[in-house]
Amino acid sequence: MSEGIPETHVAPGGRAATQFKPGNPGRPQGARNKRTRLVEALVEGELETITRQLVAKALDGNLVALRLCLQHAAPAGKEEPVAFALPPLDSRTDVHEASKALMAAVAEGEITPGAAGRVMDLLRNHLAIIEARECEEPEPEPAPPPRPRPIVIWKD
């Protein structure tokens, strides 16, 4: 073959062997971009100064600076657990009763409508599971009719 071009030969197992090895020998997963690393290095030394200037601008009435400070000081709240009484959920009727209890909890102000919507989604999913289980269970065979008792007449 010509110079500079590696020869391809058949390796054991029938695959063609080339100069490249299988896999990804490149940068490890999650490694930072060079530009990102440079910006982080520049900001790292001046982070305290930048933060002070941002807070000063926010206090002077700069709405963008104020929004940035508030977003980082008090991030958006995460979902909190919802606590209220539910009956056991073993049948379709139980799920129906639970949905009525859920609506009552919303009406009384115990939980928000948004939280109730998420709980109702859970109830719908649970109902689908109950219905699927009912479809899988074989119906019990009807009991055979009672055998007629023989009539015995006693004659004396």
C-alpha cells in the first residue's frame, strides 16, 4: 500500500482492524468547556466584589439587579407534601370516596386546588391500576344450583 495510509487487515473474529480503537477516548463526561473554565477563574477572584456591586445597584432601585438578588436569595419554592385524611383505596368505590374527600378538603381550604389536581391525578392512576387488576382476575364460577332433595314419604 502507499505510505502514510495504514493497512487494514482482518482481525480474529472477522472484523476489519483499523488504526482507531473502539470507545470514546475524548474528554470525560461532565468536563467543563475551556471558555467556561476561564470565566469561572476570572469570576472566582472577584465574586465578592461583583456581589457587593449587584446588591448596591439593587438597593439603588435597579430592577434587574433586584430581580437577580431575589432569585438567588429566595429561589422558587419546591412542592411540599399534602396531608389530609383519605379512606383506604382498595376498590372503585374507595377511589370515588377519596375524590369526594379531596373535593371537601379543597372546599374547606385545607389544600389548594393545584395540589388537589395533582392528588386527583394520582387517584386516576390508582383507579386505572384497580381496573386493570379487575380485568386480570378471573371471574368466580357461579355456584352450582342446589340439588333438589329427594322427597321421602313415610307410610305407616
